[in-house]
Amino acid sequence: MRTVVLTLLFSLGAVASGLAQSASSTATAPASPQRDTTEGLLRPPDALSKGIDFASHWVERDGTPKDGFYPELDIITGAGWISAGPGYRRHLFGGRTLIDASAAISWRAYKEAQARFELPDMAADRVTLGAQVRWQDFTQVNYFGLGPNTLESERSEYRLKDTDVLGYGAFRATDWLSVTGRFGWLKKPTLSAPTGPFDRDFPDALLVFAGEPGVGDPTSFLHGDVGVAADSRDHADYPTRGGLYRASAVSTRIATSVSSHFADTTPRLRRSCPSLEKSGW
């Protein structure tokens, strides 16, 4: 996905630059263009070619991220239409170890930072083990109250800051079938009044819903999930055939209580449609 975003962003810039250069050259140099016979029958657009070249600075041809600095362009959930920041990754010990760290901020001042340590190619490239620390500061989280009968008119906002420490693993049984698992500890979050740019002036959820569970005294959580994925796509970022099927189960427990346990063991099945992914939906 990062490859596609990088290509599109640079392509848009290249189109604008190309139009400006074209207008200038038309006014000053009306000479007849020479046909380029080395590009083949269908020559790719210059903007697209430049976008791909730009994206290739950070990813290999197969979509695998390169070592070194990279732009973190993954959208932060609920943060607005764009977020960006720096990242750095490095393989060590002949590729047997990976370290990665990144941070991002959005136009609503949502902030995320993460660091992970990973052993990606254990047991003949069938097992991956890793650990990650993730910090986030979400400045304008929507809240409508508890229950299924909430109303749009009751919309409020709050600010959420938390830290999640987790370990994860994956077992690749075949080229297309894998089993994954995660277990983590979500530190007691900090809740406060909404803030940040482009604030929509909704009421403070901590005042409107002061009596609801967890508002006055949030708690830490232990959480875990397991999943199975069947991936027959020909490419992870822009597939043209195949599909991705995922089934997962999630369990959460209040860290300070043995009895307070919430589990969702119903398998969640998801299929990614190549035609939609290809069109950008």
C-alpha cells in the first residue's frame, strides 16, 4: 500500500510540473518533436514512470521495503485524510534480525510512534517472531455513548493517549497459508478533553458521559488474538488475481482483574477483492 501511495503522490506532482514545462516550451520552442522509437509501441506516461522511480527509493520491485530511512504514509485511523512522518529500518546479522521505528502526525494532530524488533526468517523462513512498542495520541476521538440506541445528535469527542506493548509471531505452513498470533499489554490510557487543529467543537465526552463505565477511571488491558490467512494474490499491493481470506478470534482481559474477561471467539472472515484493490477502493 505504501508503494501505491508514494507513486500516486509523486505522479500528481510530476503531472503539474509537466504541464507547466509543456506550456513554457510551447511558447519558446515550437520545433517539431522527434519520435522516440526505443520505448516500444505503448510508451508509459512520464508522470507514472517518475512516480515509480520515486517509490523505488524505498521499496524493492517486489514491494519489499528497503533498509534505511523511509516516509511513513500509512493513514492514522480517524485522523483526517492525510498523515506523514519519518521511519527507519535496518536488517542486521545477514538479514536474520530486523529493527524498525517510525512516527507520524496527521492534520488533526493525531500522533503515532512505534518501534519493533523482529526475527523474520526462523526455521527455514517459516517462522517469524517479534516484539513491538506502540504509542499513540488521538486528539479528537468520536463517542456517542453506550448501547445500540445512540443518536447522531449525541456525538461528542475526547482525547486518548496510550501505550501498547506486545509480542507477535507467524508460522507459514505453505506459500499461501499462514497462522498468526499476538499477545500484549495495553497500559492504562489517559483520557482528556479534545484538542488539536480543525477541531469540530463537539462536546467533551468526559463531561457529557461522565457516569459511564471507564470514563472516570480507565484501566489497563491484556489482549490477544489468533488468525489464519489464505493468500493467493499475485501481488500484495496491487493484485490482479487471487484473493486474501482471513479468519481471527480476539480475547481481552482487564489486567487487574481475573474475572473480568471479554472474548470474541467467533471467527471473523474477510476476503480482499483484487478488482477493488486494483481500482483503489
